[in-house]
Amino acid sequence: MSVIAAATRRTALPTAAARGIRPGRVALHGFLIAMTAVWLFPLFWAIYSSLRPISDTIQHGYLSWPSGGLSLANYQTVWMQADLPYYYLNTLVIAVPAVILTLLLASMVAFACTQFSWRFNLTTLMIFTAGNLLPPQVIIVPLYRIYLSTPIPMLGSIDIGKFSFPLFSSNGLLYDQYIGIMLIHIVFQTGFATFVLSNYMKTISKEITESAIVDGAHVLRIWWSIVLPLCRPALAAMATLLFTFIYNDFFWALILISTGDKRPITSALNNLQGEFFVNNNLIAAGAMLVAIPPILVYIFLQKQFIAGLTLGSTKG
Amino acid sequence: MGDSRDPSRIRVPFSGQKIQIPGTDIELPMGLDLSRRDVLKIAGYGSLAAFIAACGGTGTTTTTTSVTAKGGSMSLGSYLSDAVPKKGLQDVVDAFTSANGGTKVKVNTVDHGTFQNQINSYLQGTPEDVFTWFSGHRMRFFAKKGLAQPIDDVWNDVKSNFTEGFAASVKGDDSHVYAVPTSYYPWAIFYRKDVFAAGNYKVPTNWDDFKALCEQMKKDNLTPIAFADKDGWPAMGTFDILNLRLNGYDFHVGLCGGQQKWTDPKVANVFKKWAEITPYYSPAFAGLTWQEAAQQLLHKKAGMYLLGLFVSEQFVASGNPDDLAQLDFFPFPDVGSQYDAEKALDAPIDVYMLAKKSPTLGSDSGQAKAFLEYMSKGSSQITYWKASPGAIPTANDADPSQYPALTKKAAQIVSSAKRITQFFDRDSRPDFSGPNSMQGFLLKYLSNPKQDTGTLQGQMQSFWDALPPE
């Protein structure tokens, strides 16, 4: 397919150039440029605001040329005042183990459901997929109670600067702990990850696993040494998606964490607002900084990310 | 790694009733299996208490009945999250630590919005010993739910330092005291002195003068009254003051509390009166935030603005000291009713309270109460105010000599008010003051102020009636 498409494109290009600029193409590009401008406008507006001191915008309004010059002062203030470095760390402490564990667990379920035929394998898969459809808000009250009455061992903590990262728990409970947030992310993301991974694994031919069995590999060995390496593109795409999902989450930490210093980066922006007065330029600077990591992840894993979007879409 | 689950460290919340060991501060949750170590501990404390009681020295009795304790540690949950008030609190906490024998204070700062939204789950979970909160219905609600600890003992020691108005504002429905008031700010009509001087405007003291002034400003191409209601709550300030002036404090409080009916013709009068000044409001106010309306005042595009003292923050942020120097205010004009004499106004009070479910309150109670006593001193409130001058100290012995003119005047109009309310969303149920209820109703009213408000009032009342019991 793609070879034919490439060939047609190669033959089509010179003729288009020879024919000169067609009005259709002008309209198309005009439309594309306009759409790009519309989409980028708020972003550039935010960047522009973030470079101006609040007094400048109060004196002259947002629709004005900078009179006092542009500076990175807001970024500096945000970095210090909102303790951003620590909040990045908070999110990492939650997101990295959560992504790894989700992928491990989801690949196990997908492996068992697709590589072996047993009575309830389809049912199991459906349950996992259905769990993905449950709105998190539905379970929040019972979850809050469960978290408050689940004892978790306290095994000391690792102190970094003024923040302290407890091993397992710092208050003997699941409530108000990194591990609690990590767990609920794993639970909720496993459904989606299982769905995607199982679709991918269905394309792995049975012969490969069967020959592994003949060679004497046991189930875990097949999973770890045969199936997982074959799933690498799917796993990379899932890792990108999951990281973005968990990075962007605001909801779980809002309800299950009561210590301000343990909240993830998304909530750090709120620390920049006063009870009444809001310095929008400062918030714009903070929002820019907070948006950087997912953008970086996307740029570096773009190939997998796009592959991941269509994963399993054409595979029965 | 071994078994590090120390049984005494695993807390079981919601264990229901508790019994207190006589002579000690230890509370025992009932119906909980205790480890051997716990039993020994209790036996130890018990016999110690018995021993002290047996010794019966007069000197020891005074120390054991002391409300506060020095040294040790305590925790504090704070919504003072943005830089300025956060530093103010840190200054006070540091001063408290050195004044109270080195008490370690662990401060948990949660951003203001989240703290308010999550207060319910926060107080039922693992709250800190002391927390920052608001007076009014918001305080009484959590007192009634048993999530706040009464502090009558602290109040007995400090009450001479507060006026009666403040004393009334910290009492729960059971007439126990639940909070220590530390700061407040009034709502009033703000204006720029230079604009009033240039237009030769006089501060209006009655309704007719007020309307005449609006008319004059309109002729002079000024927006007479800056108004913004995108966030829903600012309009409630105007409703409060009109209702207070026309129908009096008792009716207003009754209305907020559900003892009075929204269908009362008195409420219709408020809306009718309000409609007389809505033509003078900022254009497209439903899409403006208070900061944008304050901006109109700052830029001399609007003449007056009814808002809280926090409007000055916009003037501070403008970076031009002259803007702040020009800012002044006057109390809402008399409307010619018998309630004008009350001089009532909204002056929300911020308080500190004790969280009953705090896992550490049992051991930190003395330190936490010492902190509350410390916060009730004028000198500590001034320490906070110096770093964060947005609100005014509540204590009688707070030295006003350092206040700028605006703060002095604000303190003065509140002290001359015979009745003080807290602002609608602090005086009424939270589920009646939200965007779907009162805020929405007021926006609906403001979209057509000349309407017959009968239907709207009916909707308000049926919304109230449909609310579940608190």
C-alpha cells in the first residue's frame, strides 16, 4: 500500500509544480495557516503575558506594547515562590513507578488473555476494558473511606531539601500518601493499557509462543523473554500516553492528598493565586513551565505516540 | 526488612466514642484491641496521675490545669498559600516558636481554593491540630458536625482582648466558642480621591444623593459604579448591604439561615431598590472579574466600586504608589429605613480553629491552644499584618499607630457598625450560595433588573426548601 502511495506521490509532484499554483492549494494553505494561527495565538499570548510584569499590564492593559521591557522575572518568581522543582519531583515520584507497574500488570493480563485459550479469557478482558469506562468520580467517597482505614507500614523516609518522601507511608495510612495516588492510577490505567496491549498481542502468531514452549520455556519466561520484547513499540506508545495521563491528573491528588507539599505539579499553579488577587502574568509563566515536561516527552517519543494512536485499529 | 508495623502507630480513624483517662490528656478509643504496650502505657500514666493526685501539692494543681503547654510540637493547616500571607504566617509561627519554649510547628500549606473546596474531606481525614478558617455559618457548620474542638478555656483567657462583635462571631450554635478571630476586612464603596476632587463630587450619605452622584458621573462620561459578576460572588455583596439597610440585620441573618422566606415582599423591595442603581453599572459586567472592574476604578473610567478592602491589592500591584494613595472609601449610604442606624456591613472575619479529628491533637492540645492564645495577641497579629497588610487585626491591644490611613478608616467604620455580617457565602449554607443557587439567581435578576421578581423569589424559596437537612 504505502509503496504504491509513495510512487503516485513521486509521479504527481512534478506535474503539480509544472501546473503552477492552483487556487485550491492557495485556499488550502490559507486555511491551514489561519487554523495554525488560531491554535497558536493563545499560546503566544500566554508567553507574551508571562514576560511582562503585572504592574505593566495593570497600567496599560493586556492589549498594549510593553513599556517596561520584557523579562524572565516572572519565571524566576514562579520557580522560587511556587517551589516548582519539588512539585516536579512529586509528580515524578508518582508517575514513573505508576507507568512501569501499569505496563507490567497490563501486559500480564493481556498476555494471559490473548496467548492462552481458557474459559473466561474474553470475559476477563471485557471486565478490564469495562473498568476503563467507569468515571472516577463515582467511587471517590468509598475510596476516601477505604484510604482512611487502610493501614500501611511506615519504613522511614528519604529527605530531599525541605520535602520528605516517605517509603510507603508517613502516617500509617494509605490516605495522604504518594503510594495511594500511585495505586489508584495503576488501577485506573490498567484497564486501558490491557485493552490496547491485548489488541497488539493478538497479532503475535501462536507459533512463536508454541515453539518457545517446545524449547522448554515456562509461562513467565515466554511473557518476559518472548512477548514483551515483541511488544516494545506498543509498550513505548503506552508509556508515553500513560505518562501524559498521569502527569495531567489533578483529580485524585485533590481528594486523596491533604498535605500541600505532596501534591503534584498540576496543583502547584494554584499556590500562585491569592484569596482574591490573581497575578495572571505569573500564572502564565507557571503554566508554561508546567507544560514543558509533557511536551518534551511528546517530542522525544513522537514516533511511538503517533503509532500508539492507531495501535490495534486495523488489527482484529 | 522485618515487621515494622508498630501496632501503636497504626491509627484507626472513625473509631467512634472515646474515653478519657482521668488526670491525663490521653483519650482511649473504645472498642479497639490494644497492644500490650498500650495497656502498659495506660497503666503507667494512670498510676502517675494517681500519684500526682495523691501528693496533692497546691503548686502542682495549677500546672496541671493550665490550658497551654510550652515546647513540644504541633501542626497547622493553612490556606495562606500565596507568597505574601504565607510569609506573614511564617513570621508569626517563628515568633511563636521562640516565645513558647521552642514549640515546633509543622505548617501544611494548601492553596486557598483547594483548601476551601476540600475542607470537608480534610477535616474528616487526618487534619492538622490547628487550621485557618472563616467565621460565620462556615464555622458553625463544622462545629455542629463535631469536626471542630470547642476552645472555651482558651477564650476565657483571651476574651478581654476582643469586642463583643468578635465574641459573637466565634460562638457555635451550642454557644461554645470554636475559634479565635485574627483578622477582618470591611466591604464599602471605594473611590479615587483625585476623581472626586476633579469632578467636584461629594461623598453621598443618603440614597438620593448617591443616585444624584451617579447621574452626574454619567453626564461626565464616567461609569458611575464599577461592577463585575463573572465569578458570581461579587453581586452577593450588594444584595447583603441592601438587605441589611432596608430590612435590618435580624431579617438578613434569618434569611441566610432559612428562618425567613425568600418570597417575603421585603426581599422584593431589595430587588426593586437595587434596580434603581443597576443602570449605572459597568457595561457587560456579567463577563468581568472583580480585577477588571477594579481596573476601571484605577484607570479613572469608573467613579465608585462596592467591594471588600482587598480591592486595594489591585492598586498595590499597579506599581504606582500614587494609585494607592488616591484610594479611599465611604460606607454604603443610608436608604431612609429604620435600620440605617444599625450601620451594618459585611466584614468577613478570618479565624483559627482546632480540628477535632487531628491524629496528633491529643498530644499537642496544650501547644495548639498556646498557639491560639498567641494568635489572639495584638502584637502577634501586628507581626502578621506587617508582612501581609490585606486585612486588619482583631485584637483590642493591636497598636493602630502604624496603620496607613485606609486601614485606620476601615477599622473605624467596622467598630462604629452596630451589626456585622460575614458576607452571604459565609453566612448561608454553602449549597445555597454556589453558582447553581444564589449566584445564579442574582445573575438571572441582573440580566433584567426591572422584572417582576416574584417568580425568581419563588425559585429561590423552592431551591432552599429542596435542600437536604444539614
